[in-house]
Amino acid sequence: MKLVKYIISAFILLSSASCTDLDETVYSFIPQEGFYQTKDNVLQGFVRPFGHAFWTCSRSSYLFNELSADQYMIVQREEHWYDGGAYFKLHYHTWDLDDWYVKNLWTDTYRGIIQCNSVISDFQKLEPTKFGMSQGELNDFIAQERVLRAWMYMELFNLMHNIPIVTDYPTDELPSQSSPQETFAFLERELKESLPLLKKKSGSEGNGVSQGLWNQGATAALLARLYMNASWWIGEDRSSDCETLCQDIIDGVYGNYSLAERWDAPFDWDNDKCNEVLYAFPSAYGSAHWHYSWGMYFVSAPWNAQPYYGFYDWGQMGCKFALQPGLDLNGEEYKFELGKPVRKFQKYADDIRLKKYRNIGTGKREGMFLYGYVDYVDKKGDTQYVWADNGAYKLYIRDQVGIFRDTDPSEVSPNPSNGKETPKSAMPYGDQNSGWFVNKYPIYPSDDPHKVESDFVVLRLAEVYYNLAEIKFNKGKKEEAEKLLNAVRKRYYPAESNSLYPEDGSVITKQELLDEWGREFLGESMRRTTLCRFGVYNSGTWWDKEPDKDEHTKWVPLPRRALQTNPNLVQNDGYSGI
């Protein structure tokens, strides 16, 4: 049975319905014995938390994981994207317990967790034969809900750290926070106990109709992520466990996976057929595409860029997410080691991802970045250009932040004659030329049947290779680290490229390894975690971001409303007030 159709149906429902606030009391509901009458009812109950989880991943967790780190920015573009200073606070690590993204992180995640708790509780009471199911099939469903719940808990643990663990449903108790060690142990137990109950991926054609369902390979990779970050989550070295698990995944113990030969294959419209994808949320135009919407990727493009992409279905694009600059207002590269994502890519000039993004027809594209003039050929065959939303200047997108407007491309500094000075390169002083855009997921034309079709990737095999490479590096086995990284990197360069590591350990350093993590997983909601694991999130400098005064911002505060409604909760260190 193609279960994915039920998942997509659930997404359709969710996209048009509002969610109940976590703090509201539900006074009526459909009893379990009243809802579960057929196998279809069981399937509908099963997929409900998956839809919510997909929707959640494009909201606050993404903002914290990318905008508080050293690669992405939502810079103020003259009169656009100030939004009360919300994105300034993310960039400068000055958020507080009343910020909307703090509240949403807590509420969104726990709402999904409660949904999982409800389904698990219901399913544990079902008699599978009544629905034409085996006990093994029902156990698989329960195990998947446990893994999905663990994934959401891990997202919250990664950001807020001191969180309550709630598994009962219903419950009248106000929970207390678990210690980080208790939370870690819970996550480890959930994943290890669920692993043998899940199906193993078979074949070599990706996840196919099972895209969006948790299997052994995806669960093992999530467990590896837990072990990989144990050093800073709980102060314990679990790298040996991670190493064993990663090698088993590569060796096919949990299913048949392999690295894609094309760099864009894990993100393209047919990534359900990509063998590198371990877990992804299914997406389809008109049903589930939140990662393409205003939360994440669709707004990594200039206003008025519709004719460039040929995609007109949603009106204006957003000119929101862009890359932090590598060059100052004099056109000189910044001296600090962190950030500068474009410059980090340009270090290896033959990287094919550096090509300007273009759709080249029949569901294909080239390049990952949008920069320079945004030119296109109109229906008459004439070359046209994308202009600023107010029509005041033709875009020339730079690896800089400043008020350039119509400054000639040959000039590296903003021209004061444009009527606005740029006091310094910083978050308040940008225009629509500021910062390269990233199109990791393609934006195909409106008449392309593959438009907005790419599934949102959560786990892929490249992460397993990079985990192993980092572990080998930390053990002093630099040659092995370079070899593992090259296994992924070779798809980015021509054959016999000098950009590949020599595999003799002579090139890789801690900074180069950190840079390589940034290149590989750009925009995949992993950068903050990586900086924390490398110990530079609070102490590092990037663009206009100075080091934090202390490390309390490594964790996000609990929201005020949560503290007011549950007296058992204790605020994270360094934050005050309830």
C-alpha cells in the first residue's frame, strides 16, 4: 500500500487548518474507540503527527539554527525586513523569553510531541487483527511515532537543553524538567528500542513511496547524530558509538544507501529516488511544500525574480534569506576565520555549485547561487534584468552588505551619490543587492510538472561520512578523514581536480573541517549545532557579530508563558524573569 498518499492527504488538511494552542484546554474529543473503525482510520491517525512535524521544521528551529550562526542572515534592506528588530536579535544573540520565535519553538514542538503521545497511547490499545493488520505492522507504526517524537525532542534538546519529557497521554500533571543526562538517555533508549522494530530499506532506488516513513537506516542516522553531539550536549564522549553506527550505515547493515553522483540529486524534484536520502518529508505542490514557502527557501530570491525562474504561482518572492558577506565596504575580505560562506566556496574555484543558478529545461538546473546581474530572456528573445521592488535600480547582487543601489558593478564600494550613506557594513544597512542567494532546492517554472516537488531532507548519507571524518580527525587519522570527505566532495569538481584533498593528511585542519561542514550542509539547519560542537558558537567573530560575553546564549530561554503556566519549570541560566 502506498502509505505516502495518506501522508500527503494529511498535509493537505494541515495546510488549511489552524492548530490549537498548546496551552489551551481541550474539552471535547473523539474517543479512541470512536475514531479507529477501519484501517484507513489507523493510517489517518498515524500520519497526523508527521504533517505537523514537517510544518514545524520550517519555523523557529530553522531560524535559530541558521540565523544565529555565521552563514545566513535576514538583513534589513532599506525599509524591508526590520520586523521590529527580530532578526537583529537572532544575529546578535540578544533574544529574550518574549520573542515570538522562542514561544513558537516551544509551542510548535510540544504540540507535535503531544500528537505522537496520543497516537502511541491509542495504538498500544488496538487489536491489530480487527483492522486487518499484523502485530508486527502495528509495532512498526508505534516505533515510527516514537522515532518522530524523539526527533522533535532532539530538536528542542539541541536548542533549549533543559526540557521536560512527557510521554503519557492524557496527563493532568505539570511536568518538571529532566536533566540533560536524563533527556539524552531517553532519546538513546527510544531510538535503540525502536530500531529493530522498523523496516530495513531494500533496493537501490531511494525511498520511493516510503519517503517520509522512518526506517532502520534513518533511525540509525538520527542515533548517530545524538552520539555525535554528546560532547557538548552532556559533556560525554560517545564518538566510538557514533563511529560504529556510521560505519554500519555505510556498510549496508541498515539498508542499501549510497552517495549521489550529482550534487543536486538529494534536493531535486525526484529525490525520493535518491539513495543518499535517509529521511525526508514528502512534498508536493498544492499539498505540502512549507520549505518552499515563506518560512525557508522560496524567500532566498530577489523580489521581482519570477520571470528569472519562470515561477509565477505565488506572486512576489521575498528577498529574505541571504548569505552573510565575505567582503567589507572596500571590497576587502574580512580577516576573521568564521563566516564568509561565499569566500569559503570560492576557495575551490572549480566547484560546479558556484555556477549561477539557472533552469535549463525539463526539470533540470545548474548552479546553487544567485549573484551578479539577474538576467533572463523574455518571450520576445530580448535580454531583461530583475530590478529592485521599487524600480529604483537594476540588481547587481554582491558578496557585501551595504546600500549600493545603482553603484556601477566595477566599483567595490557604495556610491554616496545614490542618496544614502552606508555608515558601516552591518545588519541595519543593506539593500536588495546585499548578499548572495542560495537555491539549494530548485525553483522550476510554473509550467514544469516538477515545480515545488522536492522533498525536504532531514538526514542524508553525507552527514554519516562527515561524522566519521570528524571522528577520524579528532583521533589524529587525518588521511582517513580526507578520504571520507573526498568520497562526498568528488562530485563537486572535475575529474583529477586539484581541489580534492590529497588524502595524505596534509590539508585538513580543524578550521578546514569546520568550513567543509559549512559548505556541504549550507542552509540545512545544521550550522549552529556544528559551531557549538566545535566550541566557537559563543566565542567566535563573524561579519559584524562580536563574541558573546558568556556562553548562556548557547541555549534558548524557555518562553515566559510556559513558565507562567507551569511553576515546576526553571529558566535556563543567564535569563531572568517569568
